[in-house]
Amino acid sequence: MNCREWVYFDCYIDTESVSRTIVLPDCVQVHVHRGTHDGSERGFVCMECHDAIMGNYEPREGGMIFRG
């Protein structure tokens, strides 16, 4: 009921850059979770449908960065 489809990409999603480049509806919010035991993630979640697009918590050396 609270979580539907969360898609994970092996890249860093620069949420600030994406938010400046792409107009997102108010129901889409930045989600950041720095887990110590259960993984880390950064991306966008829709507060209406509870779907999300997630990437790595922070940039990785040699890793891809999505800026929108």
C-alpha cells in the first residue's frame, strides 16, 4: 500500500541538477537515505503513487552521473 515500484540505477542521480532541468510535479520529492545496514540511495519518489527512481547515495569514482 505504501510502496509500489522502485527502480534502481547504478549511477548517481544529481537531484539538484535534475530539478533545475526537468519540471517535476509537486508530488515528486527528493528522497535521500544513508543507510548503515540496509543500503543507501538518492533519487525521486512520488508521494501520490509511491513509485520511485533511485540511484547511488553519492557519486562513485568512475561512475556515471545523471544530471537530467
